[in-house]
Amino acid sequence: MTSPLELPSDDRDLSPYTGYTRAHWEAAADGLLRAAWQWSTPGRALLDLPGRPSGSGVRSDGLEGYARTFLAAAFRVAGADGKDPHGWLDRYADGLAAGTRTPGRDDLESWPLILDHHVQGQPMVESASVAIGLRLTRPWLWDRLDPGVQDRAEEWLRGALRHTPAPNNWYLFPYSVAAFLESVGRGDAETTRAKERALDLLEGWYRGQGWYADGDGAAFDHYNGWALHLYPVLDAHLSGDPELSAHYGSRLREHLDSFSLLFGGDGAPIHFGRSLTYRFAAGSAVALGAVTGHTPLSPGASRRVISGSLRYFLDRGATGRDGLLSLGWHGPHEATLQHYSGPASPYWASKAFVSLLAPEGHSLWTATEEIAPSEGPDRVLALPAPGLLIQSTRADGIVRLHNHGSDHVRPHEGESGVQDDPLYSRQSYSTVTGPTSKANAADNHLAVVVAGVRSGRRSIRPLGAGQGDGWGWAASWHRPVFTSGAPMVPGLRVESVTVVRERYELRVHRVLGAPAGARVEQTGWATGPDDGVRSALHGLHGWETSDEVRTPQGTAYTRWAVVPRLGADAEGTVLLVSLASLTAEPDAPALAAAVSGVNVDGDTVEIGWAEDGATTRIAFEPLKVEHR
């Protein structure tokens, strides 16, 4: 499916991989804005896009439409040094005046008040986009406003400084508001406190290797790039603060060492974590790195990643025939969404247009496109800090992420009371598959079945990660949680190790404390009949049965899917070994031929590899992984 947006012809000389240039990015921004503005209120304060409302209500959703599209318009105009051929800023100036005239009133134009996150919090999220938009376009919008409108806008924005954010990246929203107010000479002790509080928390959330936890828990996902890195690095760039730039810019550079590998050869970002309907916002950190110079990538490789991501979604129906970004992944997809997702939520994709802050003559746009990191040799990258393991294969351009550290369990929650979240709880994710829905069989999951109830994986406790030449591993343990009956079985524990090389995934589990009558099941990747990829799962030790299970709700990539499954009865301590694969190679050999031998001695397993005679050895007491 091609995009309904009016884009220039491909330039395959400058951009041999994507065909996209800076002109394509400007045209994409204009096209998205043009479609969204068809749905504005008469006073231009709210953009009431069609679709299911979010949990925050339609007035908040209308503000979201204004704020998130304003971000795209601001990057578009600021990057063109104020040139605004479509008059976008006039519309946002009118909307600002109308929306702040009587905030909180239930009328046609008024913006909702900013309150605590658990009361009416979504406007706090949108305040950051409004503030950044005003900061980016100050000479052409803010400085030309009537002083009374400026005062009203400031008063509305200060609601973000006076109320409590959600305990995660939300603290960067009042940070961005405070940074804007200071940039226009309206700073005070209140703005100082908001900035200091956010940066203090950010230090506590930093885990190393360029990765932040999204709050005090262990959630590592796309919010690293489009929030936790973007806001402080963009502020440092706009303020010209060399100390902030050096500190947060170095972290962004290190983050991009690994994160830039999480885009497939087709341009798709990894399908992992929440808010995936923001789509090509995933490329915003890569773009910001190129704009600020805080990146390990060459300009041509940076453009390959961000343009590849933009084109990936535009070519696959992300906008629909009306030019509006839909709630979903390629097109509409309910399981990709969260309760806070509303019709305008996808327009956080606007963050990717930070790329336009690089002017026309910038090397991001003038350099010839180069291959993306995932298009080079096969890569394995272990990330002990977030507990992640990345595996990419050049032959098919697929990137896989094996998760041994990122969950969505917040510190105050008991894990038995947490809803299963397929976007975090599964063992592995990729750029060509999505997790199955909650209502269907879980893909890439080790379940203990007790009294007919399958367990879930909530809190993930990392045990380590490492790598060698062409191979890597990551490990974790969890307590199986059950949705009915007793929430946990005393003493029941699962220790899991993933070892990868080439396209192969060696999955080793030690189940401890399995009660009499229990059964264990391991599933593989969920694939459909028409998505061009094949999933395989082969038992090497301990598994007794092998079959497939249908998942009729499919994934974000296919309308229905099939998941391979292994099964075995279990009691006490059992060691289970399997080999999995996800590949688009048409002539990939069967998994059984990849392994020359399996030797299990107590809590130690050795695997011989047929291709090169190498041996992988995994011991659990203590945990040690070797490959030679």
C-alpha cells in the first residue's frame, strides 16, 4: 500500500536505500498536518480527530491533537528558519489564544486544566509539546503574541509545574515547560525546582550503556529514545548549555550504539514495549543524535535509519486514505494500544521531525545514504544494564530482541496483581513479528501449567548477559504467576538462559519446585501464512511433545498466526533445552541439522554445533555460559 501523502519522486542517487530526502520529510510533515487540520474546532484550539476516545475524554483528546501536531509544525518551520508557506503557525497562534481564554470550561474551545496524573493528567503530557513548539518557533509565534495571550499561556503551562506527574518519564514534561518559560525570561524558583527534580530523578533512573529505566522499576523500551533522551538533549541543544550537552549527549551517543541496531533491514523498529502506535517516533533519538552530533553513526547511516522507518510506515498504510495516522501499527490494530491511546495519540510520531532541525545543507541531508547497522554483518550485542540481547541477521534483515530485564511492573505493585502485558512479558521480540494478544496463546513464552492454568511472567530478574565473537547470551529468573486459583506456587521458580548465534536461539530453562501434576510449555515465534517469515522450534532435551497452536487474533503483522509449541510433564526440578529460529531465508535448513549433540549432566548442559564444531556450555550452579 502506498501513502496518500503527496511526496516528491524518489531520489535514488542521494538515497539509494530509501529514496527519501529532506524534501520528503517536509512533504510528509505538511501532509500529516493538512489531514489533521481538517478536524479543528472553529477557534483552532482543539483538533478532534475521529476514532475511539481515550480514557482521558474527548476534550483532552482534542488538546492532544493540537499539541502533538504543533510539534511537527514547529520542527518544520524552525528547520526552515521561519519559512511557513502553509501558514501553520497562524493556526497554532489562534488556537493558543482560544484554548487558554477560559481553561477548564466545558465549551467549544477551552483547554482542560492540568491536574495531577491520577486525576486529569493527560494535559500535562501535552503541555510539553506546546512548550517545545513555542520555544522552537519563538521569533515567529510567541514574540508576536499579544502580552495578554502570553500571560494566559504561561498560567496554563504552570499547571504542569504545580501538579504531580506519573512516576516515570512524565517528570520531563514539567521540565520542558520550565525550560521554555526560562527561555522567554519567565523563569523563577518554581521553574528551577521543576528542572532540578526531573534531572535528579533521571540520574537515579540511569542504568548504564545509554539506557534509562522508565521510572523506579525496570521498564526499558522506546521511551528511552523518544522521551528520556530526547527532552534533556533537545533542551541542552536549544539552550546552548555545553555542560548539559556533554553530559546527556554522551549518554545519547552510547544509547545509539545499541538502539540503532533495533531497526530491521526493511526500516521497521523493534515491536516491543508500550505506545507503539507512535510508530516512526522511534527514529527521533537517531535524528536528534545527528542534529546535535551526539551519535556514533555516520550522517548517511543516520538518514538510512530514520528515513527507512518513516517510509516503512507510510508504505504500509499507517495513514489510511484520509491521511490521518491510525491507532495501530501498519494500519489499525487494537492489541497495539493502551487505555490512554486516543485518536491523536499517534501524532507523537511528530518527534521524528526533529530531524528537520538539521538545515538543508547539513550532512544528515547531503551525505549519500549508507547501510543501517542491521544491514551489515550478522550482529550479536549483549546489554547487561537493561538485561537485553540483540541479534540481527544480514541475510533477511531481521532483528530480534531477547528480553531478560525489561518488564512493566512498578515498584508499588505486587506482581500477582499485575495484568499480563504481552508487549513486555514475552521472551523475544522482532522487527517482523508482534506478540499475540492476551486472549490467544502466548508466543515466545515458557509457561508452567498447574491445574489447567498457564502461568505468566511478570517481574523479570536479570542474572547477567555477555557476548563473544559472533555469539551472546542473557539470563533471568521469574516466579510464575497464575490468573486463577492460587496466584503463586510456593518455591516455584523458572531460570532462563538464551544463547544466540547466526539465526539460532538456544533456549534453556531450569524449572524448580514444580508441583506434582504440573506441565511445562514453551512456544516460539508467531507467524502467519503471508508475512514471508518462518518460525521453527525444536526440542533438544526434556521436551516430550511438539505441536502448533492457532492464534486467531493474529499480531500487528498478520491477521492470524500459528505458534509452534513444545510440552512436557514436570515435577520438582527439570532442565529443558530447545532451539528456536525466525527467518526469512527461503532455503534455511531444519533446526535438527544445526546441533550435533546434546549432553546434560545434572544442572549443566553442553550443545555441540554441527556447522563449525563449536560447543556451548551452560551451568546453573553457579550460572556460567561459555562458547568455544
